[in-house]
Amino acid sequence: MPKIKLTKNELKNQRDALKRFERYLPTLQLKKQQLQLEVRQARERLRELDEENERVLAEHSADLALFATLDPAAPPLATVTEWRVKSLNIAGAEVPAFAGLDFEVPERDLFVSPIWEDTAAELLKQQTETRLRRQLLVEQLACIEEELRTVTQRVNLFEKVKIPGAQENIRRINIYIGDQQTNSVGRSKIAKAKCQSREVVEPQP
């Protein structure tokens, strides 16, 4: 334990510090709870997105088989032209969030192109958006978990180090000051007793 001054000024400093720690700790604990909730919700959104994607792929399993017949030299069915990301503040953590996605779909000769290419283009757009949304959700979850780790470390620091340390310092200083006061009273009594004994022994003029 670090050495402290056993004085009344230091006692005041330690008491003031303890008040600050005890006032700040509930704020940290609340933030920790909020971040824990956000982590659970982000994981749930990720799970729901994966389940929805699996459902869509299952529904279009027959269409997916047709994709293999596409001409590799043909233009892509859809191309991403812009991917927009915004920043959100979640319980003090800045995280990326999906804002929008723009596609360019080339014109096709309807007399030559197979009719299922329209469905394929929509499915491709949907899958691309899902993949990008999932990527951002994973990044979002990582940011929130990192903030949660930082806040948890601070909560532990206050609960296990700062507050107990200040309480122990206050206890030590109080004991020391109490001992000093007791010793001072004892010395005063001894000095008074000596003075009284001298008055008795010394002859009066």
C-alpha cells in the first residue's frame, strides 16, 4: 500500500477522494449495464440476420441452381455504386451502422435474357446488402464489447482498489490521530501530576 501522510489534511483529502469515487461508481455501473444490454441486442440482431438470410436462400434454392448457367463473360447482374455508413453513439461507444446501398443494374435484352435473371438480380442485391449489413453488425459488436471491457476495468478499479484503498487510508489516519490524541492527553496528565507533586514537596515562602 502506498505511503500516505498521517495528518488531518491528508484525512480530508482521502475523505474527499472517497466521496468522488462513490459518486462516480454508480455512473460507471449504469454504463456497464447499458453496454451489456447492447451487446446482447447486437448478438440477437446478428442471429436474426443470419436466420433470415438462411430462410431467403432456402426459398430461392432452385433459382440459385440456375445461376451456374450464367455466361461468365456477361456483365454483372448488379453492381454496388455507393455504400453509405453512418456513426451511432451507443452508451458512449461510437459504432458504424448501415445507412444505405445503391446499385447499378445494366439494361438487358428482354428477348434474349432468360426471365429468371430479374429474380437473380434482386437476390444478388439482397445478398449483397445482407453481407454488408452483417459486416457492420460484427464491427458494431466489436466496438461495444471493447467499450464494455474498458468500463468493466474501471468499475473493478473503483470497487476493488480506489474505494477500499481510500477507506483503509482513512482508517489508518484515524487510528494514528486517535493514538496521538490519547498520548497527548496522557502526557498532559503526567505533566500535571508532576507539577502538583512539586507544589506539595516544595516549601511555601
